[in-house]
Amino acid sequence: TAIPFAGVQGNHETYNLNWKVRMPEAYLHLFSFPGNGNQARKNEYYSFDYGDVHFVVLNTQIDEMESLQPGLLAEQKAWLQKDLSTTQKKWKVALMHKDVLTYAIKNREDRKAGISDIGREFMPLFDQYGVDAVLTAHLHTYRRRGQLYNFEKTGQGPLYILTGVAGDVRYPGLWVDHPWDEKKAPQPETDNYLILEAEKDKLEISVFLPSGEEIDRVSLNK
């Protein structure tokens, strides 16, 4: 059975076994994703269509890659604007690893809830070009934030979901709930998976535990 796979580069792809930053050689050579991004950065960011949904896959390793391939942020933002402005698909979904928000950490005064550097760079573009949903990761926890626009929780703009855990690394009790969290997975967290369904007038995301228990469901209509 053939199963479509769209990879999103994460931070561990740019570390060696000694936690030193290096090019994500395995990731870049094991896969063959659409080559519609910058050919010099093939597999790092790209877009594709599935039915009536246009997906953009972003590389959020801005800091790690800067010393290896300078200019990633500016190049990617320019590409993203062109890509989103030319698609004719009804729905637009962004996939990215690092999250758009920052979370406070218990007993850490230096960590506050807010918007991350990645969020400040990309969220205005998602607003401008009518992205419907943004799926992020990195923090090993599931959180639905609802719709955000112009760095505020307004009930309009893209729907933001921090996708949860897949793997054996857990951070129980680490994150302080963000003021914009509308839903989080049962604690302590275990694995979960998301199903995205696009219908004529509705985009729906449902979230399940490995047992099949549904823990969240949210939809957008237009």
C-alpha cells in the first residue's frame, strides 16, 4: 500500500549525535518532496495540493541554518508570499515545526507566554494571504488556540493548533497553560493523531488518542 508522506523539517534534523549543528543530510537525501521551493534548498520547504486544499510546508530552522545557509528566512518569506498569492485552492493550510507562541515554564521567571520569533515573522503573512489553518509542533503537547489575527485572539484569521505527541518524549507538567489555549490533551499526555477533512464548505480537524478516543474536534466554514 502506498501512503502519501509530506515531511516537515524539525530541529533534530540539524543536530549530530554530539548536539552540534550541521546540515540535515539524512533528511535532505532520503526524501523527494516537490521541487517548487528554492532548488538550492530542495526538500527544506515546498507546497502541494491535495483535493481542494493547498498545503505549504515551511522550514523553521532559521537560527540553526543561518550559519550553514544564510538567508533562509528572507528567501522563504518571499517564496511563501508568491506561493500563497497564486494558488486557486479554496483552503490553505500551513505546516511548520517550531511553534508561533512561547509558553511559560513552571518555576522559570525567564520564560513568559507570548509570541515566538517564528510567529512574528510568519503570522502576518498567514493573515495577509488568508491561510485557514496553521499546524505546528516542537513542544510535545497538544493545544488548540482558536483563530488569531494581527497577534490577537479575535475570532477571525487562521486557526492555530499545536499538534501533540508522537514518540516517547514527554514533558509532563512543564508548560504553563497559555492564555490563548482553548483545548489541551488529557494530562499526562500520550500519543495522539489528527485527521483533517475538507468538504465543500467546511474544513474539519479531529484529534484522537491511540485508543480511538476523540479528544478534540474543530471546524472552519466558508
